[in-house]
Amino acid sequence: MDAPLLSPPHKAPKEPLRKRRPVLFWLGVCIVLGGALMALGDWLLEDEDNPLGREYLAVVRVEGFIGDTRRLLGWIDRLTRDKSIKGVLLRVNSPGGSAAASHELYDALRRLAARKPVYASMGSVAASGGLMAALAAERVLATPATITGSIGVKLEIPQVQGLMEKLGLRHESIASGKYKDAGTPFRPMTQDERIYLAEIINDMHESFVTLVAQARKLPAERCGL
């Protein structure tokens, strides 16, 4: 009589990995998702934050005293590099400010205007440095009531030596050069110092006038020189 066939012992089905090793399972899921998110992020950044190919107009606001322009310059630089920005409206409502800061702003706006259209709109006032900023635009628009112009440079030096004398205070200065402390508020200026500082102001004024003449394609004589 033939021996009965023995079947292999029945094995119970294994539990899924997420139940047997939950920590290992979810760690693997996190790694996979992390890789997918990184790949998605790289794709989103390929077109300079514009993955959907949309086009925009941007606004640059120059308002109040022009002094610390770091945030504004950063915004202008971003617009210059962003391919989704197809045009910029420059809104100016400023009486001006520091000559150096105004020129930095103008240079940044010129770089922007070299890559995309920039139109300027003047508000209540766009004078001095505010006017300089507007010169970077392709076209400048203003209302009949807009106060603009003031193509000039000035240097103001307070005089406090009289107050110091009343308070019994004295000030002494040791300078490394003839004009190193020119413009100090603690003593009256000499005639040489006045001439020296006036030449600096006149040079800055001439540079401003030349910039206006070039931007508006006018002879310098019509721009205040």
C-alpha cells in the first residue's frame, strides 16, 4: 500500500511591513516623499518662480525721503531677473533725499529699464532725487498739480559754536589734511573751505543736469546748467 503524500505545512501569510516594522515603513515613506518634493521644488525654480508661465506687471514705489534704499534696491533687482515680469510701473511721490542714494536708485532702475518697459507716474511731488528716479523710465507721466523739478544739490551745515560758548564747552580737532574737517559745525568755515565744498556741490549739480539732459534728450542749457 502506497504511503500517503505529505503536504508541506501551511504557512500563515506575513503581515504587511507597515504592521511588522511600522517605524521602518514610515521612514521609507518619508524618504520617498522628501525626494519627490525636492524634485518638484527644482522644477518650480527652473523658470525663476514662474512654473505656470504667467505674465505680470509690477509696481515700484519710491515714497518719502530717499535714504536707506536697500530693500527697494533688492526689489528692483528681483524684478530685473524675474522673467514673468513684463513691465513695471514706477510710482514716485518723494521730495528727494541723499544724492548718493538717489543715484543708486536711478542706476538700478536703468538696469531694470534696459530689460523691460518702465513707465513712471509722478504723485504729489517728485522733486530732486524723486525726479532723478523717474528719469530712468521710458515715459514719465505727471498731473498738472505735481511738484517736480528742483534739479539741484545742497549742503547744509548747522553752526553750534555760539551755543557751546554759552554752555562753556570747547571743541578741538586734529585733522590729517587741510580740508579733512571742512564743514564742522563747531567753528565757522574758512573762505578756502567754502570754495572747496562749493566745487564739490557744483560737480554734483553738473552731473545731475547732464543726467537729466541725456535722459530727456535736451540740451544742458535747458536743464539748469
